[in-house]
Amino acid sequence: MPESHVGIRRGVWLAIRTRMAETATLDVNPAHEESAPPEMAPVVRAEHREGTLARMVEQQTAKIPSDLFLLASLSAMGLSLVAEFSGRPKASRFVGMWVGPLLTMGVYNKLVKMLGPR
């Protein structure tokens, strides 16, 4: 291997080690102001703004606790299991299909709470 490549490899290794040392000392406390997420860019173009219906839905969904969606999906799993063991496979499949949408609604709810309306 040529001497220049060895020097480049050492330089890259030193840069990686330096970067690792810098990130090891970063404060990752979510309550610390330096760890706060950057401000969202304002919506400049009018055609990219949310409508009144979407804004109203976001405001109402933000009022629902996120744990409610998790509890509802776990309940649907349990109800599906009970229906399966009681010999009602169609009812079991029907209720079991609720789990995915309930968890998706919970993620949407969490995003609305964290990011808020733009």
C-alpha cells in the first residue's frame, strides 16, 4: 500500500476517534435546551397549509391520552384470542384486524402532540 494511503487511513481514523469523543460528551437530556429539537420551518406556500377540518381533527385527537390507544389494541388482541379459543374464528379475525389501525392512530396521536399543528 502506498505511503499516502496509510496517511489518509490514519487521518480518517483520528477524525472518527475525535468525533466519537465529542459525541460521548454531548448532553442528551430531553429537558435540556441544547437537546431540544430544531424549530419547524413555517409553511410559506398557501397551498401547503392544512384545512380547517384537518386542524380540528388534530386539536381533538391531541386531547386523547396516548395510553388509551395502546390499551385498546391490547384489549382487541385479548378479545381476539378469547374468540379464537371459543370457536368463533370469523369474529376472532375481525377483532384481530383492529390492532394495527389502533396502534397507527396512537402513533398519529403522539405525533400531533409532539409536533403540534404547523
